[in-house]
Amino acid sequence: QVQLVESGGGLVQPGGSLRLSCEASGSISNINIMGWYRQAPGKERELVARITSGGGTKYGDSVKGRFTVSRGNAKNTVYLQMNSLKPEDTAVYYCHLHQGVLRQYDYWGQGTQVTVSS
């Protein structure tokens, strides 16, 4: 089993910054993709950013240039540095891990609330 635990959400003013962290435990493959998705009320869950075990990254269009995804040295952690936050960034942010070759698996964290408001 794999568990993902997020931390770092909260309330921030527009233009501010937050850093989310996610630590994975359990049967983690050396080859995987970790990342962040978000879901705002009444909207579908969307990709925020993801990073492969090789360091390749992909960002959602709305966060390009403002958010940065990175891995920790231990490879089982992923971070999301969020700068220049906007009210429309308000959502529950979920950590995600994808791994597997013949059979592929997706794991999700419990989610952490990010609220951008003055």
C-alpha cells in the first residue's frame, strides 16, 4: 500500500506565497510520477503540476510561471511552491502518485485546503 500525506495549505492574501509538501510511504517504485491536482467547488479536478522521477515537469496553463513543482532528495517527497497567488487558485489541493508498468496504479492524498482571500 501507498500513503500520501500533504501539508502546508492555509489562508493567504492575493499576491502571497505558500509551499505545499507531500510525503509518500509504502511500496514506492523508483520510476513514478508525483504531482498536484486541485478541485474548486463546482469544478472538475485539474492538473496543477507534476514531476517524473527523472525530473521532467508539466504544469497546468493557469499556473505556469507562478508555481514550481520539485522533488525532495529522498525521491518520495514532492513540493509545490506557489507564488503570486490569486483568488482563483482557491481549491483543495491533492497530492498524486502514479506508478507501475504492466499494471498502473494511482494514489491520492487526503487533500489540503488553499484559500486565497483578502
